[in-house]
Amino acid sequence: MTEVSPSAPIVRDPAFLRAIFWMGIIEGTSTLLLFFVAMPLKYYAGMPRAVTIVGGLHGILFLLYGGMLLMGRGRVPLSPKLFVWGMVGAVVPFGPFFVDVPIARMLAASRSDAGALDAVR
């Protein structure tokens, strides 16, 4: 029988946590596209429109990710520490990918806890 970890946080809304995880990947990828594709196109190929398009999309994704983290404080709930790291990570290249590690652990723990609870029933 699988044990329920007493130290693992209880996830009330795993579907929303999964959405935050995927939004982190999408937002992080948009940052990398902006820095490593659009900006070189602007400065080395004379295509400033690339930054306008990718930068605008990245801005929208950044706001969505930040909003989802804020909503996740109440819905999941995310710890204050994870929320702050998520907001800081959203500003730093590769940051959302690092923030997704504890989120993935929370998702894995919620799946194993659900399985353990089903085994008890």
C-alpha cells in the first residue's frame, strides 16, 4: 500500500496546478524566443518587427502566467515562497523551467496521494 506523505502539500486543484505548469513552459519558451530569435533578427538582420510580434505575445503570456500564479495562491494553494519564486522566475530567462520543478513534484505527490486514498477506500 502507498503511504500518503505527511510533508507533501495538499493540492486542492491539480488541474489548475497542471495549467500553471504548462503556462510556465509556454511563457519560458516565449522568453527564449524573444531573446535568442527575435532580438538577433532585429539587430543582425534588420527585422525589428520580430521583436514587436514576439515581444507582444511574450507580454501577454507573462501577464497570464503571473495572474495564474496569483490565482494559484488560493486555488491550489501555492505556498508564499513558491509564488514569489514563480514571479521572480517569470522575469529571469529559464526561470519558469526551474519553478516548474517543485510544481511537478506537487503534481506527482497529488497523484500518489490520490492513489493512496483510493486504496484505503
